[in-house]
Amino acid sequence: MFGFRKNIENRTDEELMQLVAKANEQALSVLYMRYAQKMLRFFFRLLQGDEDKAQDMVQDLFMKLIEQPEKYDCKMAFSPWLYKVATNMCFNEIRNTKNRLRLVEENFTADEVEKPESTFYDIDAATFRLEYNKHFSGLDEDQQLLLTLRFQQELQVKEIAQIMNLPEGTVKSRLFYLLKKFSVLLHEFNPTR
């Protein structure tokens, strides 16, 4: 039994999904161990910090794997495919709840943010996070997804291109312009200015 357990833990994600399709619980457990925390952070970010909802979404995601393993597109690497499924779930959730992003933006006013001091050393990390989140909430869903996949989930451009159905060059270009936009929006936090 231990030899099989060790063997199953060394299998690729794609091989594990083939076993999940055959109702192998151990294969699902290994995938869960590999991806549950990543997916939790991913959902948490796209759902504007709603931890309870993010945890529910992780459970729903893995239930989908159990109930419909045949939906896995074996032409795609497992990780980008899983992020694509998670992205669709997330955007459906946002739409079904009357666009959570707009609700957050309506309830968050610029008056709630303390203006930073003139020097970088006086700026507190919480103030930076509030400003960043305010600007992040103002982005469209694709831009939020792009930033989350690249900088929160630390995925490579090639993986992001697969998830978003975009050419790699388009992903690079959009990232460049988003970073440029944020450097202007958050210029007061730049210690070299």
C-alpha cells in the first residue's frame, strides 16, 4: 500500500486526472493537496477578500472534478485548465451576485483612505494596500484576472495565455500596460520619485 501511495504522489497532474476519471480517491486527494491552497488564494483575491466564499468555491471546484472528470480537456496541461475552470466559476459568481466588484467600489470611498506622508518611510503598508485595492477594484474582470494570475498565483505568461485564450504576446502587452498604469496610479508610493 505504501508503495502505491508513493507511486501515486509522483504522478503528473494529468495522470492523476485520468485516475480521478476512474473514481480513484487517492488521485483526487493528491490533486487536492497540490492545488487547494493555490485555488483558495486565487478565489480569495478575485472575490475581493471574501474568505468564506473562497473556501466554498474551492470545495465546489473539487466537487466538479469528482462529478464530471470527463470535462477535463486532456489537450491542455492540468494547471491552466484548472485555473480556467476556477476563473469561469469566479466570474459566474460575480455576475450572479450583481457584480461584487461594483458593490465594493460603491462602499469604498476615497475619504476612507488616509493620505500618505511625503516620504516613503512614513507610508504604512495598510495605506498602500487600500490604495492598491481601490485601483484593482476599478479594473475590468480580465485585467483583475491577469494581475491575479501573474502576481498572486505567480503563473508564467504561457500558462496565463492558455487560461485566458490569448496569444502570449497579448498577455505580455497587457501586463506591461497594466503595470505602467499602476505605476502612475501609485506613484506616491515610489521611493525613487
